[in-house]
Amino acid sequence: FKKIIIKLVKIIFAVYVEVFRDTPMIVQAMVIYYGIRLAGGSISPIPAGILVTFLNTGAYMAEIIRGGIEAVDKGQMEAARSLGLPYGKAMGKIILTQAFRTMMPSIINQFIISMKDTSLISIIGIRELTQNGKIIAANSASLVMAIWVAVALYYLVICTILSRIAVIVERKVSYGKQ
């Protein structure tokens, strides 16, 4: 019975990851926001946007973590288990510490992508940077290009800072790695 439950949970998570990685975030926002409302539920744009961002990013993070764990040589787990470490401790102390080094650049990159993707959830009415730019541009026809350049510069500055932080973190976690 336990094996059936585990297999069912794996299938559910595999479907979740595929659906959220293989559909555009803007469509996910529309389906979740309007779907909940059509089903008789009540959700405001901000919680819907947070939910969409969480579900979308979660699918990508699951794959990053899976890939990082699979990148660690299988012999590491065998060695840990042969030394008497229980599975949980072997994962926590041996596998995940090595996988973390592999995953860290992708995790930071996903964070940057998610930050930029928040502009997509403006479609459901959330006033974030892009939405504010659109509103200001609609009221200032002569400044449209300047407004969009300013929005682009805000994103550029934020993403450049995050990218620099990523380089620093990557250097720190890659000690002893050739």
C-alpha cells in the first residue's frame, strides 16, 4: 500500500512540474485567477499573483533540486550507507551538501527570472513595475519611450545586482571544487 501511495505522489508531482513548466506564466495567472472566481471562489489579484508565482517557481525549483541531487555521484550515497548512515542523514550531510554547490547558480538564476516574471501577473490587475509603467505611459503620451526606458533600467539595475550577488555566492560555495 505504501508503494502505491509513493508512486501516486510521484505521478502527481510529475504532472504538476510538467504543467507549470510547459505552460506560460501569463496563462497560469489567467487560469488560476479567473478559474477560482468562475468556480465561485473569491480571490484578489495579489494572493492570486503570489500563488501563481509560487506554483510556477516551485515547478522549476523542483527540477533544479532533482538535477542537483542526480548530479552527485551515486557512489557517495553507497559509501555513506556502507558506513552506517541512515538514508536521511546521508542525504542531508553528504548528498545535499554536494548538490547545493551544483544547484546554487541555477537557484539564483531562477530567482532572477521569477522577479522579472512578476510583470506577467500584471495581467490580472496587480500594480507592479510594468503595470505602473503602462498606467503612467497611458497618461503621458509624450513620455512613453522615456517611461519604458526607465522601467527597463529598473529591471536592469535589480537584475544586475542579483547577478553580481550570484557570482559572489557561487564563488563562496564552490570552494575546493575544480
